[in-house]
Amino acid sequence: MDHSNKILKPNAANLAHCAELLRDDEVIGMPTETVYGLAGNALNTSSVRKIFAVKGRPLLDPLIVHFSDLAAAEAHIETNDSVRQLAAAFWPGPLTIVVPKQASIPDLVTAGLPSVAIRVPQHPVFRNILKRLNFPLAAPSANPFGYVSPTRASHVAHTLGSRIQAVLDGGPCDFGLESTIIDLRNPQVPVILRHGPVTAAQVNKTLQIDVRSHNGAGDDTAPQSAPGLLTKHYSPTARVTLLAHGETLTADAAPESGIALICNQKPTWHTDQANIFWLSETGELNEIAHNLFELIQRLDQQGYQQLWIEQATEAGLGHAINDRLGRAAAKHEAE
Ligand code: TXA
Ligand code: MG
């Protein structure tokens, strides 16, 4: 079924219409600078329930709440100096902060946790909508639970189009990877829960403290576990096999036609072969992140059963890219 008619250009009439849908407790697809979100009124439990239902997401998995600015967020959290420093450095932008919540945030949003994940997004369309509303927006990535995050309006229409009334089209997402999540419940011990576009080194520099990383091999059954942290997540339907960075195949060992090979940068051999793809001409990390989920979803839709994907170099943004690739591949390792 084609649901591309649900994709709305962000003109004045459509923006007003989408704000009205949100005031009516509906949930819609919306662009952010990281990935597309499935947004609804964070303060209204009926909207929040719809988000979980549309995604097929377990109620144990808490949602990120999006605000127009720090002041709007501070009305609903217990704030601290580290929050203000990170907000000044990275908001609006791809950083999510976990802090103690106030009672105004429904328990349903946080899966019963006393903390809430908050973010001030940068995308002009998302910001335009927030300014029209007098409530913040809860928004997980707009994909069916466990699948790859959407980086274009068409991805949302393709997977969730039958269950929602609208997807605002903000073009391809700049970053193409979900926000970095940092746990600041204890400002003395900041912990990165999910790597993303804002790197650990950038956070260290801002807070003047060494942030820890959540050990990726978490307990997948614990109620407080953040499912973006589940070993098996972000998975396409195709089987994903990872290749070490720089270990893409050579001219005498090209992949068979049913297998798609995804390289970081344009290889020097067999570039005329239809099943060989590259994420960036030059291997630039921002470009690799920007194109990764789009290419995976395109190849999935084309029916490839197997994707061989080269890992990124383990530096800066490469850490977040390899984190997502590891989870995409884990689906099949676990089988
Ligand atoms: O870039 C993004 O963060 C996108 C856009 C739409 O903003 N959103 C996104 O949301 O990736 P989602 O729901 O797909 O991932 C949010 C992650 C989940 O793994 C969730 O478990 C974790 O954040 N999370 C949410 N609230 C939390 C909390 N109170 N404590 C710990 N983890 C939390
Ligand atoms: Mg997600």
C-alpha cells in the first residue's frame, strides 16, 4: 500500500494542520536533524499511548521529550549546572539529557522511571511546530520497534503510513543517526547511554570531566534498560554481516549478485557492479552517517537478503556508526 499521500510539505497550511492534529491528541511523523520522530503531546497520556501503539513499542521503553528551549524544559525537570552547560553548548541539537523529572511528566512517558530524557531539537520544521504548541512533544524514532530509524519522510510513510494521518517532510535528516544520550541524574558521574553525533570528547571538554560510557553489553531484560541499548536493535530485514574497517573485498573476491556490499568509501575496483555501494566518495564520517540508514532501507526494500557492511574507523562519529552496525548485525547472530 502506498501512503505517500500522507507526506505533507511544510507550508503554512500544512504546519497549521499538523499543529491542530497534535492539539487533538493525534501522533504524526516529524523531521528532526537526527532521524524522523513519531510525535505526540508528551503531557497527554492518550497521545503517549498512541505513540507506543503505532510503533508496536513495549511500554517498558521510555520516550524522549522535545522542548523548544531549555527554559521550557526546566519547568518539568530537576535541573543542575551540568544540564545548563550542555544545553548552552549543544542545544538546539542532537544531544539528549536524562535528568530527574517533575510530576508534570506522565509516568507513561518514562516507563515509570523517576527520570526523563529531554532534548531541544534543531530542525526548523520541528521548531516551527513546537512554537505553535503550549506543550512539549514526546517522540521516539518513527520506525516500527526494533527496525532501522527513518531518515526521510518516505521511510515513515512506507512503514507507519497506514497508522498515522501525516508525515511532515523536512527533507533528508542532516545527521542520519539518533541523538547522543547522556545520563546526568548524578552530575558528578555523567554517563553516555547512547553514542551519537555529539561525541564523548565534546562532552568531556564542555563539562571538564571524563564521561563514562554505558557498557554496551547491558542486561536486556532489566526494566530500566534503554531499548536503544538492546544488543539487538536498529535491524533491517536483511541479514547483516560486518566487515572490519578497510577489509572490504578485493577485485578477485567480489560479492555474489544476491548480496549487497556497502563500503565506507568508493572502492577502486568493480564499481560498475550493481551490488556494490559506498556511503561516501571519500570515506568522510558525517557523510557515512548521513547516508547509512537511507541506503540500508533502500536495499532492504529492493529485497536484498544479505548486506555486507564495512565498519567505520573507531574515531569520533565512527563510534556511534559502529554501535548501530553492531546492533543491526546482532539480530542474526542471536538467532
Ligand atoms: O535523535 C533522537 O534521539 C530521536 C529523535 C526523534 O529525537 N529519537 C529517538 O528516540 O531516537 P527513541 O525512542 O528511538 O530512542 C530513545 C532512547 C531509547 O533507547 C530509550 O530507552 C532511551 O532513549 N530513554 C528514554 N528515556 C529514558 C530515561 N528516562 N532513562 C534512560 N533512557 C531513556
Ligand atoms: Mg528508536
